[in-house]
Amino acid sequence: MTSAPVPVHERPWPGLDVAGVRILVLGFGVSGYAVADQTMQRGAHVLVLDGADSPRNRDRARVLEVFDVEVRLGPEHVAALPEDRPVDLVVTSPGWRPDQPLLVQAAAAGIPVWSEIELARRMQSADGPAWLGITGTNGKTTAVTMLESILRAEGLRAVACGNVGLPVIEAALDPEGFDVLAVELSSFQLHWTEHLLCESAAVLNISEDHLDWHGSLEEYARAKGRIYEGVQIACVYSTSDETTRHLVEDADVAEGARAIGITLGVPGLSELGVVDGMLVDRAFVEDRRRQAAELGELSDLAHLGAHGAPPHMVFNALAAAALARAHGVSAAAVREGLRGYRAGSHRSELVAEHGGIAFIDDSKATNPDAARAALAGVSSAVWIAGGLTKGADLDPLVVAAAGRLRAVVLIGADDAPFQEALRRGAPDVPVHRIAPEDASDDLSRARLMDAAVRAAASLAHPGDAVLLAPAAASMDQFTDYGQRGELFASSARALASAAQEEQG
């Protein structure tokens, strides 16, 4: 008599064997494709479902179907579990909400629902790479790529992965083997992840975001806090953000794991901070009561802003340094990694200069807190703002930034939330509205952004920054924040080039 196969959630891990497991992959984006590819190679029977029957998805499906992975595309396939085949495990893409009918049906049927992250953690071998995790409402991509730069400066084979770069499952199962993974995790990914077990982890900040998905700020924060579960060495948090401290206090961590604070001021015991222009570590030194390690100077980060490194960049650098130091990285490698770091696209990126005016692309600032951080990094700005606010409160942002605003140029289909907040919080700041037009194609979107850049440049004085930090999502007028930033950069460079030709 043949015994029944062991259910996948009861199989031993690390080194989970997925051979013979009937896996249903929901979503055919980057992580969904990676899950299908990696599990198929190890003997799983894989079915992929996605509601978008797009040319891109059809092309990717043809590749996997050669290896007996079935892909079903179209909305009719994502309304319920397939009736023609049994399912042992559902692996969901991050964007799928918990109330999606198929996921509700899976839960009711007792089928485990995992994220790609959960699956990667279980499949990785026991001697696989250490995980250093980063999450937060803002700054996580910057911090995780800073961490990657520091780790590589130490000579470690490291990669940024997760919500940026490689899918985690590819990095965790890489045949050459990484030493360390710098893992960026969104609240969506964390919601579906139970066993993260990072060596060390950081929650950079918590503010209102994705409340439509999570249902409340409390649930959103709880999802972020999952990154601390099972931490072995260090839980890194912001000393100025009470929520992140409470998440550390509530976490179930390994015996001996420490709470490590990050501050932009003078650090206390078990903290990293800033003293007289120096980045300082009072956490990972032999006698932290009387000693501190110098990790670099603020001048090492000066290339990350038009007017020097803005405060949020310094904070992100300290968080990355804390995780690296927890892993045993030297102070010298921290400094070298930060000196060599270059910010990614659309994150406080200096894209052009002319006439003493800096043009800065922070299109990634899709919520008020991110825009507030971007504005704090310049001394005087013509601010290009607007888009889908999703009900966010703009008043604190405007009040905080009012003293730095030369003028404001508004884009977006609906300017009323910004107009009202500016009227209340910065009534003396000139506001120029770019009239909305049809933005259904790339040419009309380029015209719209070009008008905004030209208007901002005409309002700017030498020493000002023209700053695209919209404080809102982009989908009302652009395909995504990336396109919004690229069009801004293109217009700014064209304007600078034309000005130079006139002067030449």
C-alpha cells in the first residue's frame, strides 16, 4: 500500500523538496514567473493564472510551456480555483488582495497560501545566504541598494533582491551561491510571509499607505512588523518613529537579538547617529558605553543631493550601515560602500543643471511623506506636484515645506487637494496650474511634462531646485512613476541643452 504524499506545509525545511507538489501560481509578473521557473526545475507540477491576456504574458507563457508549465490567461481564469486539477499550494503575487475570491476559496479549502518570499525561505538550503531585510513606507529601495554597495565593498557576494532587483527565489537558489541577500520587502509580500527569519532587519518608517489593501493603518503596520519575526541578531528601528519601536517590542525574535536605534542626532547606547558631521556607531563596538566607531562623514554622501545629502538619505545610509555592521562588516567598508553609492533612477536624482538651477527627479515620491523628505533635501525649490492623492492628508507636508517653496507647479487631473492645502498652509507661495489635457498617449504626456518643466524653470532663481516630488501616484496622467520621471528628465535636459546652445 502506497502512503499518501506529505503535504507541502508539513515537509521539512530549509531545503524544502517541491518535487511532485501541485503548485498554483497567481500572477505572471516578475515574481510569478520566477516561482514557476524555479519550482518546475525541481519537479513541481505548475499552473499559472493571470487575468491579463497581454502580448507580454503570452510570450512568457510560450517559454514556460516548453517545460510543461501550463499558463492560463484572462479574467475568466482568476475568479475561482481550477475545477479540472487539484492544488496543493497557492503562491500568490504581492498585488493580490486577501479578499480576492480565489484566495478566499483557497483559504476555505485549507490550501496553504504563500508568498514567493515564504517559498524561497523554505526552499533555500540550511547553509544558504544570510538575509538582511528592509521595509518601510519610504526609502527602502535606497537603503537596500546602499546595503548592497556596502556588502560588496567588504568583498562579499551580495545582491539586492525582492521588491527591487532579482526575485528572492532566484537569489536564494542561485547555483553559485550568494553570501548575503539584501532583501527589500513590501507590506504586500510580508502579509503572505510567515517564516522570514532574517539575520537582521529594519523598518525604516511607517506612514499611511496602501490602506485600501490592508484595511487600516494598524494592519499595514502589523504587516510591516512581520519582518522582525525570528530575527537572529538585530532589529533596526527609527528612534523618532514610535511605531517602529513598538513593532520591535512586539516581535518574537531569537534569544539574544538586539534592538538597534537609528537617529540623525547624537546616538545613545546601541544606536547609530551623527556627531559633528560624522556617521557614528555606538552599537557594534566592544565597549559601547565609552567607544564609538566612525563610519564616514556626511561629505561622503554629498553627491546624493543638489545641496548635500538630504536628511532622509543620511537616515537610509545609517540603517544600511546598521544592518551591515550587524553582519560583521568593517567600518572601512561601510565608508567605501557609501562613497561609491549612486542613487537609483527617480529617487532624488539630479538630471540636469543650467543657470544655477538644479533639476531633481524624485518621481518615486508617490506619497506626502516621501515628498516631504525630498523637499527637506533642498534649500529652495520650485516644486512640481500633483496626481492621484488617494485621500492622503497634504496639510502637514505643505506646512513643513512652505519655507522652502519659491513656487509650485501643479500637474494631475485633479488639482483641488493640492490647491486647498496650499491655500491653507502656504498662501503666499505662487501656484501655477498646468491645465490637464488628454494624456492617453506618450506624445500628449510628453507635452504635459514639458509644459510643467518650462513653467517651473521660468519661476526658479539661481540656487533653486526644480523638484519633481509629486506626493501622489501617477496613473491619472502617466503609465507609472517611472515614465513620469523619465519625461521630466528628458524635458529638463532638453531645456538645459537649448540654453547652453544659445549661450554658445
